[in-house]
Amino acid sequence: MPKRRRKSAFFNPRSVLWLGLAAVLLFGLGQLVVFLRSDRGAVFVARTLGSGGEARVADIFGAHVRDGLEAMHVNPDSIRESSAGDDTPARRLRVGLGPGASLIQANHAITRRVEEAGGRVLSGYERTSDDGTRRLTLVVGLERRPTHELVITTPRVSEQNAEREPARLAIVLFGFGEDAENAAPLFELPVPFAAAIVPGARWSTALFDAARDGKRELVLMLPLEPINYPNVNPGPGTILVTMNAKRIAAVMNRHLVQAGGVTAVANYMGSLATQDMTVMSAVFEELKRRDLPFLHVSGVPGAVCRDLAANMGLVYDEPNVMFDPAEWKDRRARARAWRGVLDQARTRGRFMVWIPASKTVLEWLPDAADPETLQGVHLVPLSAVMHRGAR
């Protein structure tokens, strides 16, 4: 009986399987090498490792920022770049836009290009100088690792520009007191405004519910420790400088659960806590985790909030004006003061005014919001004027 030939090892199913796996592995390694050598790969490695490749990442983001500016038809001669220092890759870009250009469009174009490269806009805020020049400051890069600070300016807003981009004004009412029934007529007004409410008190839930029933955007006024606490006391659930990060997160979670969905979180008092880097870092970590902006109200000179928010990549903003109609008993003087606020809104293009809730406001607000009074200024929700950076 003839002997059977032994099958060749080459056709052994196990050998074929191993060869296939080896081929897949080699292909995968090749693709990985290609990816790591790409711009997105360099950004991915820098973001994952938390360090390394800073200069290359800065070059990548810088190129994408310039692409965004080119899409805005910005003249390259209007861009000036400088280094923030010899020991850091962070760079500063100063950009001048033409009188017909839009800061909002510039923000959008740069944000989109930076996100395409794997980065993000860490912070952004808009200011208007005394001569009417508008300035948009953006910080871009990786989380906790800014690579560029952009300062984009436009000439004073002209009447032609104002027609192209109407001024936007957001109103935030605060200080509703302890009775939701008394606040209800305000929430029923046919005027857009956000409601800033302090949590933690026995009446807070009813106020949050009443504002929500009135279709209002909500701002949670986070109680923070003031100087001379407890003689000056924000109330139940105040975040103290002696609390650790875990305790702060727990207190904030309780307040946010009581409030439900909110558009932003602002400080309520906090003249001491807002100067404490450890406390505000814990507060901002929780806000960032929930993708919530921070509104800094009546900040003290030693507050760390703005710079800390920029370093942490947290959206940060401040009211432009605190306006109380009750300060003027004479209606003409009150109307004149409100016209001054509207003039500032037209100059800046984006404006946020905080107003204490009162019976005076209940009577005054409908007339103040009348189109004849506003004269081209658009009342918008709070979320439409906040600087949300990449969001």
C-alpha cells in the first residue's frame, strides 16, 4: 500500500492564519507610522502624552489659524507674530481686520480650522476700547497647553457695519427674593431675559421651576465664601475655602441637581473664594466636566478667575454693566441712562447687562424692550452673547 504524502507546511491552515495575522500587523504598523508622522498624529501624541512636540504642535496650529484668517481674506501683512518668551513655544498673533469684517466670523473660522487640527479654542473674550476699537482675544492650543494667543482688532463700528451685524443685548435678572409667586409676573413678561437664582434655600426650587415654566435660560448663582464670613453669609450650601475638591464637587452637584439644566454658573458673593486658586480650580474642574461657562460678577481685584479659566480651557465671561432702573426716580433720567447702555451695546456689538429684579423693573422692562426704544439693538438670549470659544 503506497504511503500518503505529508501535506506541505505551507498549506497548513495554522501557518496561513499566522501569515495573515503578520500581514495585517505589518499593514497596521505601516499605517500607524504614517499617522504618527502626520500633523494629526503629532497632535494626538502631544495630547495623549501630555508633553513633547510643543514646537511642532505650535507650528501646526499656527498654520491652521492662518488658513482660517486666509478664508476671511485677511491680508498677510495685517498679521504680526511674536514669541511669548524663549522658554515657551506659546506665540502671539496680532491681526487687524478691515472695517467690514466680522469678529464673530473670524472666531468661527479660526475655531473650525483649529478643531480640524485636533486642538481647540481654550478661551475667548471681546472688549471695546474707549475709542470704539473692538478687540477679540482667543487662546488656542491643547488642554492646559496654550500655543497661541490671538488678538484680533477691528476699527470702530460704523453705521454700515452696524447694519450688517446688529448689536446683540442679553439681559440677566437676579435677586428675585424668596417668593416665587411674586417673581411669576416677571417670568411672564414677553421680553427675553435669563434668570440668575441662588440655590440651596428652601424657596430656591420653586424659583427655578417658575423660571423654567417661563421658558427662561437659567444662571445658577453659586454661593462662594466672602470676606468676613459668616458675618457676611451667602446662605446654605456655601463653598468655603477650607473644603477639599471632593467636597466642593459634591456641593456643586447638589446645587446643579436642584437647578436642573442651566446655561451658565456665576458667583454669588465670593470675595474670598474667588481669590483662592485651589478652591476655584476645583470649581472650574467641575464646570468644565459639565461643559458649563463661568460668569464672574463684580469681581474683586485679587480674583484669580479669568487667568485660571484661560489656563484650564474654561469658557469665562463677565457682565458689561450692572444696571438698576430703581436708582433713577425720575423717568427721564432713567430713560437717559438706559439709552447710554444701548449706545454701549451698539459700540461693542455684543453686550450683557445684569438688572436686579423689582417691581420697578416689572413696570419698566416692557417699555425698555420696545423696538422704538431699542432702535436697532436686538434683545437675545444669554447664550447668544456669551463667549463660548470652540463651543
